[in-house]
Amino acid sequence: MKIYVQNMVCLCCKMTLAEELNKMGIEYKHLELGEVTLTKPFSKSQRETLRHNLHEYGLELMEDKKAILVEKIVNIIIKMVHQEEEVPVLNFSTFLTNELNQDYHSMSTLFSKTKGITIEHFIILNKIERVKELIMYDELSLSEISYKLNYSSVAHLSNQFKKITGLTPTFFKNIKNKKRIPLENIIEEDLQSNSIL
């Protein structure tokens, strides 16, 4: 049996969910961002208790199939941009279509209606957050970051970075109080301020 959890965007979320499942004695065989495969079904009372416990951490059990699909899209993008060694060379629409075995146009329409931004813009926001992270680590050159995130050139990365943050990557690298946004807040920050610096 699979259950789906909204707002899981990092390793800490996975650890929190695993801890809650273990505390409740709910056995699982696989736990990924947004998705858990249980070894056996659990009761309605266990579901409600888990729902309540996860809510304390900002995580939500999901029932609606459309919401589950949108959350899968979010988690694939986050994993692809933030956890992979290099962003896949395939274009994102092909990658998502292959991963979810769904029509991209339908997914795109549902995502925009649900989240208020396009899949493409969500990908850009996540890539810019990853660029910020890599700049702050100061281990890679802009050219290496550009290659790692599959930008066509450093100029493309720089233009997109400036469009989203209002700063050049070089200027961002030199400021003292660099600020990043938690992944779960990327959409809200963009909708509120149109700037994610």
C-alpha cells in the first residue's frame, strides 16, 4: 500500500516521516520524497493519528489523485535539480513525461492551476536556488555550475539568475548576507515578491 505526503522536500522531511511511522509501529519498505510504500494497510485511526502528527511538521497526507500528481511533479523536479549529480540532459517535459507516464500538456495545465505558476517557472526557481547554493559553497566556477545544471552557457545562467534575483551571480557571490529560500517556500516567495534573493 502506498501513501502520499505533501511538502516533503528534503532529507529532514524523510527522517521526520520515518520517525513518526516507527513511533506508531507502522512498517514500510520504501520511503521517498512524497511517497511511502507500507508493508500492509493501516487503519483509519492510524491514518488520522499520522495525519495529525505530520501536520505538526508541515507535512500533509494526501488523498486527491490530482494533488498527488502535482506533488509527484514537485518532488521529481526537486530531486532532479537539488539531489542529482548533474541535471539530466533531456528537456524537462520529456523527463517528466517519461517519469510519470502522463501527457505533459495535461500535467502542465494541472500544475499551473494548482500551484499558480508554470512547471517551467518552478524549474527555473529551483535551478536558481541550486545556483545560489553552489555559489555559496564556493567549490565550483560559474562555468562548472552552468554545466552541472545543464545551462546552454554561463551567459544563459547569468541572465536567468539576474532576471529572478535582480543580481548577477558575481555580485551575489560577493555580498555578505547571502539568503536562500527553503525549498517548500519557493512558490510562495515568488508569488509574494517576484524576487527570491
